[in-house]
Amino acid sequence: MSETNPAATAPVSADAAPHRYTAAMAAEIEARWQDFWDAEGTYAAPNPKGDLAGDPELVARPKKFIMDMFPYPSGAGLHVGHPLGYIATDVFARFQRMTGHNVLHTLGFDAFGLPAEQYAVQTGTHPRVSTEANMENMRSQLRRLGLGHDKRRSFATIDPEYYKWTQWIFLQIFDSWYDDEAKKARPIAELVAQFEAGERAVPGGRTWSALTEAERADVLGEYRLAYASDAPVNWCPGLGTVLANEEVTADGRSERGNFPVFKSKLRQWNMRITAYADRLLDDLDQLDWPEAIKLQQRNWIGRSEGARVDFPIDGERITVFTTRPDTLFGATYMVLAPEHPLVEKFTPDAWPEGTRDAWTGGHATPAEAVAAYRAQAASKSDVERQAEAKDKTGVFIGAYATNPVNGERVPVFIADYVLMGYGTGAIMAVPAGDQRDFEFARAFELPIRCIVEPTDGRGTDTSTWEDAFASYDAKIMNSANDAVSLDGLPVVEAKERITEWLERTGAGEGTVNFRLRDWLFSRQRYWGEPFPIVYDEDGIAHPLPASMLPLELPEVEDYSPRTFDPDDADTRPETPLSRNADWVNVTLDLGDGPKKYRRETNTMPNWAGSCWYELRYLDPHNSERLVDPEIEQYWMGPREGLPHGGVDLYVGGAEHAVLHLLYARFWSKVLFDLGHVSSAEPFHKLFNQGMIQAYVYRDSRGIAVPAAEVEERDGAYYYQGEKVSRLLGKMGKSLKNAVTPDEICAEYGADTLRLYEMAMGPLDVSRPWDTRAVVGQFRLLQRLWRNVVDENTGELSVVDVAEADIDADTLRALHKAIDGVRQDLEGMRFNTAIAKVTELNNHLTKAGGPVPRSVAERLVLLVAPLAPHVAEELWRKLGHETSVVHEDFPVADLAYVVDETVTCVVQIKGKVKARLEVAPSISDDDLEKAALADEKVVAALGGAGIRKVIVRAPKLVNIVPA
Ligand code: ANZ
């Protein structure tokens, strides 16, 4: 809903002050200063060297790299919710500039992605054309906000000069392996050298020289950090592409479009992010990130300490992963994931003697039971399979394994609550200690053996139990064989002891398991980075040499991925790039003469471009290297408090907790290991801004109606006379409640919009947009203007007054504001900073009379980070020739900051000679100095020496002259 603001739009009537701050004036001022900044390059941050080298004095300052999560250039443009974070970083960056820092602040575009491609499919417009147009539109919307970006450093991920380096990084990752001993990535050539020299055994036991080229490629594929594999992947026929785990919802559907997702075996590129699981986890501790995000990353990585235990079966073995090896004596059956590759091997032709009916699922043979159960399990998502409280289903495969700790025969089942993708895809089931196993055991009449002394009074007779008993504080019981006893031990010690026994007897070993999976890195899309990979006639993948980069996207006739019946799991993707035969089939000389090759026709996922963009901002035009090491070191290198280096401040939404932020950390670490960068972490401090919410109004059919046309009457809401409901929700076109920054800028100006967004509440909290409240900040700027400029003449209204002659109340108000605003801006508490500026401004308004020039100047400097245009204008009016952007932020005189003062009496020889107003907390030393410096005291002493000063802070100073 919008209310017209009379001050902003009313035509200037005869009696209205001609030089009042109005929307029209704001528009004029803002446009003028934006042009000035662009022309002067006011926000250019100099590099220590290279094409962006500049003012050595600025370079020598401490530096700050302040960054936003860059936007996707959507066709809908920006609404007022989008720039919340951009304004915040801009205010912060401006404050840092004014407190002596060389500040790098810019913004690019994350421009590959699905919407442009879908638009292309619908309209036939090339995705580049629509994306460029959207960027152009967003650039002008952003420029209108007065953001102090170094535009020389901006780029889009779709620029071939940018994605050349995305492809180059892919090649670095492809050409490296993770050395578990050195705990870092190394060039693959060093691994080959180890194989050649016989220093490392070649898997399969042959010598390196005996392997064919294809066999070598296969071996190296097992090590490379980027590798193609035929693993089961998330295939989404409805979208026509495969998806990363992170892109699949908890109910096993595509995050985008909500289509079913199936596990299908497809040859796909992967990134071995799992090699970095430990480091990704450990290094979180050093980062200044919100705890909630760290926790999400920790959970996503999901480190579990436990053991692998081998259960012998038919001369072979089934290996399980357990976090509770201490419960091994209570393992009374085993479960394999239905897809487990060993299932066929151990499934006999007939049910063994004594098989219970309940175990067979009513099937005549184990093979039939297994086949039927597998078909049933395949139709469920992992989440459905794991859901608690569901009936546990499964079938016996007709085989028994041996529990290594007590030699007992334990029946082997398949059941869908065990997942193939976790641990080893097989478990030992301990019904007494695990609720899922407990339910399964009850359903299948399997023994439940009490191996942990219950501490809740339920007793050890498991036939009376209603659920499993789990506690880390309890003691183990019924757990001893001839060689090892866990009885009486608490869980942690029992785990250690049994793990020792397992390792000693060769029955198992302690191990760490991660939930994190490798990152599925290929998509069957058009609008993404092509892979710099070609296949020779034997199907062996070859990297393109760096000299052939960028490998640009070819033109194709049809951009759409081929989509299929969303429910048809048997379909296979067809990539848009494969439709351009001239591009796909090429003759290249990769160093051994011209040969025929076939290009990889998948493209990279849209996360690729955002995995390293912070580095490109540093050295955006470098065509020789990813980033110049000295420049990288300068802006991002490790330093005090930032052991891993990284961006000083990164602001964006919390929704990127595990996708972008995890991938970017992974790429940083690889680049760090390979020596390309000095920072092992991309983002040292992370801040998640809240959301700007908006009211959604719906009619009786539940359909959203245009919010701007809703009227309020007596607390109820009406649209075209019909009553509508009101709820707080997201802002957006589809909910018909989007407010654009353009509208607000037109009505009040960008400075008002900036102030309003910053004043709405703490930055990390979500808040409802209220157009009617914006005018409050506009009035603040009007009063600010009026405190400096005569509205009738347009002339300065300030007066020159010596600091000593400014009244004490004003000085107190001023210094309190300076002190508070400084601390608030440093701490990113922009809302309270604005409150303090408002307080000072109101004080000056109320005080009446002209404002002392030095007070007005400092007020303007306080406002400058928040409302830069009006600040520039007033600064210029105050007679300054240079931009306010690089002025020093005012510093408070703390003597004025304390709330109350007490009166201190200064006596000379017992007679009161002066009274001082001092802070209650003043020290004896400071009070003595203040007393001796006081004019009246100096006069009374008349040059006489001092024998003794007795100080009783804060109330009394007694001076005894010599
Ligand atoms: C025996 C046991 C006894 C277990 C007990 C738990 C409690 P986290 O902590 O998430 O790592 N498990 C192992 N692999 C599995 C798979 N592929 N699908 C489903 N469940 C699996 O969980 C590890 C525990 O989950 C393992 O420890 C195993 O059950 C089960 F009182 O082994 B436990």
C-alpha cells in the first residue's frame, strides 16, 4: 500500500520554501553525485601492482575486502528486499574507508542458470541476450542506490574471460589427487611418478609400464579430484538433468520444479570433495561465521567415529559400519541395503531349514523374495526409507553370517531402512540399542539382547521393553568372550576396548565415516560452462591445454534439455550441446599430432562460477594467471586473526549454508594446496542478513490481490470493496506485493530508501516492509538539511563558533552521537546508528538558532556512510572541495560521552577556587591533571610551585602550594 507523501510530490507552492529538501531535489543531487563518483573513480580501490595499481598512500593502509553474495540477473529485476545486504555492505564499506582503510567493494553477476535457459526455450531468445539485458536493468537499478562499487572490478560469470578461468580451475582439479599422508592435493603427475618408480603399488598389482593407456586412465580416475564415474546419481527426468544431493529435497524431489528424482547409473563428472571432509570440518573453527551455519555445515559433512566390523559368511565377509562397536555382543541379525552388490552372491536357491514364515514375505525362494523386495524399495526416496515410526519392512535373504565376537549365527536381511550410500551399506543390528533395529526385531521376531544396563528403571528383561534403550552414560553388560570383556565399562571406554580387540584379531578397525558425498558436477544443460575435456577414439578423457581456453559455448538450435515423463526412471539425458555436431567432433593437436576427438557435452553446474569469484574481483583483467599472487596475498592472505586468510566480510542469505559456501571452501582449499593462492578459506567473516518480508493480501478464493490497491478500514483490509485477508510472507511478483527500489527512489530518493532499509531493525532479523513508514526517514533528511541550509535562500545557515563557546549540551549530544555511531557502524548495528544520528539532529533542531559549523560538519560526516548523496552535497556546501568519501570519520571526545558528570571541588589551601564537571569514573591521575590545568586554578596559584596534591576522585582535589 502506498501513501503519497505531500512533502515529496506536492508542487512547490508560492509559500513553500524554495530550497527545501524534496524528492525532486534528492533526485537531482543523487544523479549529480553518482555521475561525479563515476567520473572521478571515487570508489576505485588500488592494487599494490598491475593494471589497477594506484595511490601508494591508499595501498599502504590496512585493507578491507567487503563482499556481497552476487545476484543472479533475473528478468523480474530487483524489489526492495534484494538490496538490503548491498546497502548494508555499502554503509560498512564507506565507514571503513573513512576510518583509514583501503576498501575493496564491488559486485558482479552470477549469470549462468536455469531461468535464462527456460526463457530461451519459451521465446527463442538466446540466454546471453536476455541475461545481458537483465544485467543492464539491474545495473541501473543498483546505480540508483548510490552503492560505492569499484566498477572496474565487476564482471559476470558468463563472460568468456571469466569462465576461461573457471575451466582452468576445473583442469587444476582434474589434474590433481589427494595425498592422504600429506593431507593435501598434489599434481597428478607426482602420483604417476610414484607409480612409475614403484614407490606406490599400482592397484591390481601390475606394474605401471604394463598397463595400457586406458587402464592407466582408469587407475588415475580413482585418484583424481575431478573424475567421471558411473555411480548411481539423482536423475530427474522432469528437468532432463541430473542433480547434486544438495539440490534434492528431503522428500526426494527436485528443489526446482518439485519433480521426482530417481537413482540411476549414469556416467557423470564428480568432484572428490569428500577428500577434504576433515579439513572442511576442522577449519570451520577458525571462521567468524554464524554458529547456525557452522552447525549446518558440520551436520552436512556428518563426521561419525566408529568401526568397521567384518562378519564372516561362506568364506567371505560382510563389512558393516557402526558408531557403536561396543554393542557388538547385542548384534542379533544383520541388514544389507536392498541394492547391496553382495546380496545376489549370498542368496541361496532355497530357504534354509527352519526359516520362519514371517521372514520370507510369502515367497517360494529367497531369490524371488529379494527381487520383489528390491522392486518395492526402488520406488521410495532415501528420506521415506529412513523415516522413523514407519512399519519396518524387509526380507530374509536365506543366509547366515557369524558375529565375530561370539561366533553366533546371525540371519541376514535386506531392508530399506539401510541405505546403500552411507557407511558400507550394511549394518549389524542391535535391537536393544537402536530404535529402528528394535522395531524390526519385534516385527520379525528376532532376539533382543540387553547389553547396556538400563538406567531408567525398566529392567533387563527386554520382553517387557517398549523401545530400545540408548544412553552414553550407562554401563555395558552381557558382553564378554574368552579374550575380551566390556562388562561394567562405560560406553566410551567400551568402544576403545572393543576397537582394540577388533584390530588385534583382524575382525575390524576403528574408522571415521562421513555423511558428505562427492559433488556431482555435470548437468545436461546448455547455459553453463562447457567442460574443457575431450575424448579420444578409445573414450579416454583428455584435458584441453590452457592455451585452448576459454572453450566457448557453441551456438545450438535448441537450448532445451530433453525432458521426459517425470515418472519414467528408465529415460536417459540428452544434452543440448550434443546437438551441434561441428562443435562436438573436432580434430585437435594436444601435443601428439592432430587427432579426432569428441567434446564433453555436459556443462558445469551453476555453482561453479560462484566457487571462486572473490578471487577475480582482486585482479579482474588478468589474462595470464588466475590471480597475481602478490595481489591475492595483499587482499586475502592470512594475517593476524585470520589464520586462513579470506574476505573480511561476506554478506548474504542463510540459504547458501551448505551449497555455495561448502563448494567455494573446497575450491579454495584445492587452489591453496596447489599453490595458486595463499588463503585456504574464501570468506573469513560471514554475516546473514534477514529477509524483507511483505504483507500478502488474499481474496476469499485465496488468490493474492495487488497489495498496492488494498485499503485499510478499521483494522480490516479491502480490495475493490471485497474484504481480503492479510498475512506476512515473501515479497515477489507472484504474490503481487513487490515494491521496487525504483518506486521508492522516485518518491523519496535513494538516501531515504537506504536509511529506511537500515533503520528497519537489526540486519540479521527479518522485518516487514511498510511503505508508509519510509517517510519517517525522509523527514530526518529534511531536518538534517534544514539544520545546515536556509530553506528560503539556499544559503548555508551555520555559524562559526569556537569549540569552547559551543554550549555543553550540544557538545555532549554531538560526542555521544559520534561515539555511539562509530561503535554501531563498526558492529554493523546500522539501525541503532541511525537512531543516534536522529537524536543528535533532533537536539540541534530543538536547540533552535543556527548550528555551529563544526557541529554541522561532524553531523554530515556521521551521516555520510548511510546517506552518501546528501552528505556529499552538504559537505560541498560547507565549503569543502573534496568528496566526503575519503574524509576521516569523526572521533568522540570521551569526556563528553559519559552520561552524568559530578562536580569536583578544587581547593587551594582549603579554599574553593574552582569547580570542574567530570566523569564519575575519572581516575585520580586524570582528575589531578584536569585540576592543575584549570584556568582558575592556574591563576590562583600564580606561578607558585606545588608541594602536595590530595585527590579524592571524583569529588575533591586539594592543592597545597609550596
Ligand atoms: C550398531 C548400533 C547400535 C548402531 C546402536 C547405532 C546404535 P551415524 O551416527 O549417523 O553415523 N547405520 C550404519 N550404516 C547405515 C546405513 N547404510 N543405513 C542406515 N543405517 C546405517 O549412524 C551410524 C549408525 O547408523 C551405525 O551404528 C548403524 O547402526 C547405522 F545401539 O550400528 B549402528
